[in-house]
Amino acid sequence: MLAVLAGLATGCQPQPEPTPTASVFASEEEAFAAAEETYRAYVDALNQVDLSDPETFEAVYEWTTGEANAGEKKSLTQMHADGWSVEGSTIVTAVEPRQYRGHADPTVTLETCTDVSAVMVTDSSGASVVDPNRPAAQPSLVRLDHSETTATGLVISSIDGGQQDC
């Protein structure tokens, strides 16, 4: 009987209400603005890369994680090892919100368009390594994940070819 009373005394305690998980962003609009700021900072970092100086790669890595980070590391390291050089800048011509998910651990997806017509990449002999059929406008689908390491609260986790018209 004492065990039943003890069970009733402890088992009937009201359970605390679950605390709602705080959202990282105050609104969907704020999340999309942070995502665009992150993507533009990433493109700016790419535009500052000097393939002869691997220290310039670090700013690109800071804006990426996961698949995007691994891809950038592999690509930039290989271009450096091969003695390639890059001139010109990529220009972001459009950024469109696509999807926002989350509260405490948000993900954001953007559709982007960039103009790469002024970007020239050459090998160690000075010959272009750019596909002559490369379109000047490049559509991409960019996924960003929450991060505590950037001022925007996001990092790029993947960049895939987009289907939108640029």
C-alpha cells in the first residue's frame, strides 16, 4: 500500500510543458535575407581567390560546409596543384527564395543566377581550361544550413545546377 501511495504521489505530478524551440530567425523574410547575404559573401570570397595562394581559399571554406566544403577543397586544391590561374569576377545577377524550413536548426534554399562571362581560367601554360560552350549565365540551387560560425547564421551546404532561366 505504501508503494502504491508513493507511486501515486510521484506519478501524478503535472509534467512541465515542453519549451518551444526558439527560432534562429524572427521570420521567413529574415532567413531569406541572411541566406542571400551568405551566398553573396561566398561569391565575393570566390572572387578573391588567388589560385597560387592557398591561404586565399580559407574565406571560401568559411562560407561552406559538408558537400559544398568538400567540393571546394578538392577543386581549389587541384587547381592550385595544377598551376591554374583565374581572372575576372563572378557577378550575382539574381537570388530568389525557394524554401525555408526550421526553427532552431533552419535550412534555406535559394535559386541563384550568376554571370561568369568575365571569368577566365587558364592552365600553367596559359591555355584556357574553360569549356568554349560554357553559358555566361549559370543557374544554381543553393542549400544553406544553420551555423554558429558565421555572422549570417548560415553556411552553404550544397550547390547544384538549377533549372530556372537566368
